[in-house]
Amino acid sequence: MQTTEKITGTQLGLLLFTFIVSTTILTIPGWMVMFADQNAWISVVPSTTTGLLTLWALTTLANRYPGLSIIQYSSKIIGKWLGRCLGFYFIYFWFVSISVIVIQHTFFIKTLLLPKSPAIVGSLTLMILCGLAVFMGIEVIGRCNEFLTPLILVSLIPILILAIGEADPALLKPFLGEGILPVLQGAVIPAGAFMNQVFILGWLLPYLNQPKKARKVSLIAFLSISIFIFIIVLLAIMILGPLTGKLTYSVLSVMQYIGIEGSFERLEAIAVAMWVLGNFVKVSVALFILCLSISQLFNIRNYRDIVAPITLLSIIGSVWVFKNGAELQAFLAFVYPFTGFITQSIIPLSLLIIDTIKRKVGFSQ
């Protein structure tokens, strides 16, 4: 099934940036400092390895199977039945991912803005907007994000500049005081769960209007993501110190800390706007991937036909998946890094290895 929708290289890069950074930016410094203490900023470097491997594997497979998503070429690589089983697993993975992202959004809004609002209100409002965006198509989501990402950055960069004035480099010492092991432990969560979310390339690359630029665009986007997260973690440590590892939303605390008198009060409002806009794009992309996966697995001609029921199921899933914020945080810190690593890194690499072996064996015959 060939698509008529197309996105540009810039739109693809910005979608990657927003998809990974939107939920990572406020939470990841705390998790990294929890394990690596003041050296968590170094952990960003090893955490990029899984993302780079996933990116390389998916762009290579996209070159070998142009115009096909990972759902479609999996069956060609590992056979029809195993490919279908993998497709069912991807559907399950994306359904759970959407539920987790939406409930994370809901808990954040309840904690900060609307403590008395039922959880269903936050889930419903976000999912209805995302459902409409998915119905309009990935091209519209890409164009929308092309406007939203610069808006988020324009709001955030002045705050980061203000944060530099409050930063204390002494809080980064001692450098590697406990050796390299804590640094590697600090890299586990971002490496397993977040940096390899370039996994969305498996579904988005067929929509790129210039396929030859796929790897270059993706690498530039990933480098930008890595630098951005590096700066965020570094500033969080230099401002909050050891307290960073004890805070759920450490970057939000940084913004509250650097708030000054006058028009710069309540800077956390920018964090909320950033979170909501970023989550809208992230959930829209994930919901698009879920609907596309189902339509391709069951040979449904147009994925738009199932957007409404899948959106409704995702709303139900987001309310049902976790009872409270503690369960969510435990899942994100200890379960999701493992499942994310298997799904987003190991599976694409395995598909590439199997495909390479099959091609070599075929050529030798």
C-alpha cells in the first residue's frame, strides 16, 4: 500500500526531536542523577549508543525495502507468520506506550494545575485533539509540529540562559569520584527507554519525500536531541545538585528556582505549555503509528477508518493502566527501559542481521 502523504526532511527531523524530547526533558535528569549522582551529565554520552544503532538499522532496512514500513518488511524478512506475530506485538507495544504517555500527561497536569479534576478529563481532551490530528494525516502532524517545535525552543532558550547565571560548576565535583560504573548505570534508563525512540523511523521513513536524505536528517536530529538533553542534565545538576535525583520533575524545579521578581515570575507556566504541546505531537505520532500498524496488518485500505475506535480504546487504556503516580514512575524507571531496549533496539537490529544473512546466503547460491 503506497502512500500519497509526504513529509519533508525538516519535518521528519523535528518530529524526531519533539517525540523524544517532549516527555524526556522534565523527567530524565532526576532518573539519571538517581544512579550517577553529579556525573549524570557524562551518562548522556553512553546513552546515545542504542539510539545510533536503532537509527542505523532502520535507515538501512528502509533503503533495502523502500516505501515499506517495519510492519510490512518484517514478513518479508522472517516469514509471514512470524512477521504477523511481530506485528501484533508492535500493536500491543504502541497501545501500551500511548496509554503510558497519556496518563503521564494527566498526572503532570493534575499535580501542577488541576488537582481536583478526574483523570479522564485530561486523557479525553488530549486524545480527542490527537485523534483529529491523526485523521488529518502525518503530513498535517508534520506541518503542525514544524510550527510548535520552534515555539517551544523560543520559550525555553531564554530560561536556559537565565539558568546559566544561577549554575554552580562546583556541584559537578568530584569528577568520576566513584568510577565509571555509576555513569553507566545512569545511562541505562535513557538508553533503554528514550534515546532509541528513533524507532518511530520504522513507520515514518516511507513518508519521507526524499528517501536518500533519511540517514543524514535523522543523524542531525539525533545529534541535536543528544546535545539538548546533555545541556538540560548539566544545568539541572549545577543548580539543584544532589536534590535533582529526588525530584520527579527536576527541570520544572529549575524553572521555579530561577524565577525572578516582576514579569519573570511563574516560569513553570512555560514548562506546562512545553509539556502539553510536546505531548500533543508525541501522542499524535504514536496514535498514527498504531492505526497504521493495525491497518497494514489486517489489510485495511485506509488507516483513517479506524482512528475513532482506536482513540477511544486508548482513552480507556490510559485510565486503566496505572492506579497512581508511584506505579507509573516505577514502570518508567525499572520496566520500560528493558522492554524499550528489546523492542526499539534489539528487534530492528535482529531484523537487519537476519536480512543480511539471508541476502548473503542467497547470493552465495
